[in-house]
Amino acid sequence: MIIKFLKKIRRKNIENNGRELNLAEMYAHRGFHVNDKIPENSMAAFRRAIEYNMPTEIDVHLIADGSLVVFHDEELERMTGVKGEIEDYDMVNLRKLRLAGTDEHIPTLDEVLDLYEDTGLDLLIELKVARGNYKALVQKTCKRLDRYKGKFVMESFDPRALIELRKIRPNIIRGQLAQNFFRNPSGLPSYQVLLLTNLVLNRIVKPDFIAYKFADRDNRALRRAVDKKAIQEASWTIRTPRAYKASIRAGSIPIFENFNPKEVDYEK
């Protein structure tokens, strides 16, 4: 049954400009983590994803000394217990921190790429813009990825990062992350809430795919982009088998966590 559902994923294999839309059928969100035993975005979570043969979504920050690290939040406290913003740290001090009370450290992008390079597994790389650093983040990340031989695509909530990516590496597949910010403004000014929720900057970004919050997938702008313009949809974050099956049936690529999709019963 899984093959039947996966064949429903709506994708154009070759874009008008000849680029291949090389998206995986699903992605393990921040690695295949297990609560605090195997923390998100840890080398243990990435090794487990590889063990289970799962394409993986990761998050990339640019920190104070110019290093690229894999971590989700801008604030360190949730995952490390230490107050402060990750962009203020250098690698020497960041290496002293541990994830969720385990022995796991915050990985560098180099470490993660080295781990995945010969696996044949796809990476979905989210660019985490902070303090307007989108140009430096995109340029530094692209420079590192120029040496990477594995498969990857990139995404960001910040349209400026994707515009920069389109400018300097037009052949890299790019995705616009979004959600209904009217429901959760996250401190954004009202004009940004309007622009980002309704994907207004798509005409400039020209995303190859749109990764929209699963609970907000009824958004009219998203439906117009997916159903009328045939842009590939991805859904985050899928946390139950039921939501996973709904995403697949809708032709959307699931970005999942907290369960193994290979154990889902597709006949129920």
C-alpha cells in the first residue's frame, strides 16, 4: 500500500529550466530522534536516521566565529539549559554545551555532511536566519555545499535567504517554509504576518516547493500555489501516523517525527 500512496505525491521531475526536483518521499525532522534519549539535531539522531535509511531535515545557524552549526532554536536554553542565543557563541564555547542532558554536543555542518555524504540519503537543509544575516548564512552554507557530493535541497522561512540563494546558486532546489502567522505571529509586525502567511513573495522567490505547517494547510494562497500552479507541497511537522497518511494522500511530502513511518499500517 505504501507504494500506491507514495506514487500520488505531486511532483514535476524536470523543471522548465531543466533542473531536477530531487525531493525525497519523506524527511525525518531534525534526525530520527527519540525524546531526550536521542536529542533532536544530534549526531546520535542522524546516525539513527541513517540506520533506518531515512532522508533527513536539519537546521543550520551561522555563529559568531563564522562556523556553521546544526541546531534549531535561536535560544540555547530549551536544548542545553544555558541561557543565550547561539549566534553569540563561538565553537570553543559551544562545544562545552550538551544536548538535553546527554553526552551529545551541538554538531557542525561539516560533521553532519561528512556523516551523510556516502549514504545516498537526501538532506533537507533549513537556513536559520538571525539578525538579518541571510546573505552571510546563504553564502557560507553554499560554499560548504559546493564540496558536498550527496543529495540535498534547501529551505527557509526568510524569503530574503531564498532570493539570495536563487541569485548565487540558481540550480539548487529551494523551498519556502511558511505557516499561518495570524494564528501565531511569533513577534512579527503585521505586514510581515500578511506577506509570509499568504506567500506574497513567491513571485520573487520562485520556490520549487512550499513546506507549510500541516495544521494550516487550508490556507488559500497555499492551495492556489499547489493546486493551480502545481508547486510541490511538503507538510510539517507530522507527528502521528494518521497525519502522515493524510499528508501522503494529499500528495504532500511529510516532514515527520516521533514515530517510524515504515511501520505505519496504510490499510487502516
